[in-house]
Amino acid sequence: MGNDASSVCSEGEGCRKIVAAAEKLFADHGFDAVSMHAIATDAGISKANIYHYFPNKDALYLAVLQSAGASLRALLQEAVDSSGTASEALHHFAANHLQHLLARPRLVRLFLRELLEKGEPRARDLADAGLADLFASLVQILQVGQERGELRNDFDPALVATMLLGANVIFFQSRDLLRQYPTVHFVDRPEDYDRAMVEVLLRGIRQSSNA
């Protein structure tokens, strides 16, 4: 999946180049190790131009997060728009979410590293960048499924949303390790993994046809 800088840059190509360069450098080296001068050099613009769009490095980092968050929200909206039932929407989103993670490994590793090193302040940044909205929308899919009687009403939708997203992140982080386990046959078939993972979740929360 390509860079989504256009989602946070309404002022032209210069802004998009800055966000794209910042994403790459932050992902490769971490937030603290990257200077504004390095970003300007990679983007092929002057350092002064960066400050025309972003007052400081924190604001630029938030723009990088917002860019990624917009892409994930688009995946969820696509799942809702293209799927009729809650089960179909979950299958659609889970598969596309995992493909998104696998397509942008440097950015995902940046998020995970920043969360581990910075803790709550960086978690707030991620939430403010739109990931909280993404999570709320995923929870809403489950709630609508409960209201329609497609899903049982005795589970916490936020818990199931956490399990679904967490299962994808674990797969992303552990692929190389899982490949060493002889009983794991899905490591190179992420679409099969997601299909089976969501189905296992649904068996626990789907309304029984005998009810």
C-alpha cells in the first residue's frame, strides 16, 4: 500500500513529500534519532519549507500518524460499505487490515517501538491521530450485529475488537518465529490465517441458529 500523505496534506506536493520522507526516516531510525535537517534532505526541500507546514517535529510526527490512521479508517469503511452482515464486514476488514500491516512493516514497527519506549504520551498521539476513531468504528460494527440479532448480546464488543486487532499484530510480529514451528501451516498464507481467526471469534459470539 502506498503512502497516504495526501490525507493530511491539503497544501500541495511539498507537504506530501515531507510527510513521506518523515514516515520513512522515523520508521527506519526512530523519532528521536531523526532530525528535521535529515527529513528536509530526504524530501529534497529546504528545512525552512518544513516549518512552513509543521511548527516542530512533534507536529510532523502526528501528521505521519494521521496519514496511517486515515488509511486504516478507509479500510474499515470499505468493509462496511461492501459487506452486508457484521460477520462479512469483520472478515473483510481483518483480511485487509493484515495485508495493510504486512505492506508497511517499517511504519508498524515504528508504532510498536514508540509505544514501548514512550508509553502513554505516544498512545495519546496515536489515539488523537485517528486510531481511536478506527477502534470505535470496529466496535460499532459488532454492536450493530448485536442489535440486528446476528451476534450474541452477552459479549463486550470492545473486547472482541481488541482480540481481532491483536491477533493480526501478533501474526505480523511473529511470522519469522511461527515459520520455525512445524505445526504452523498458515504463516505464508495470511488470508487463510485471517479467515480462520475471524471464524473462531465468530463461533464464540455468533447467535446460535438453534436459539
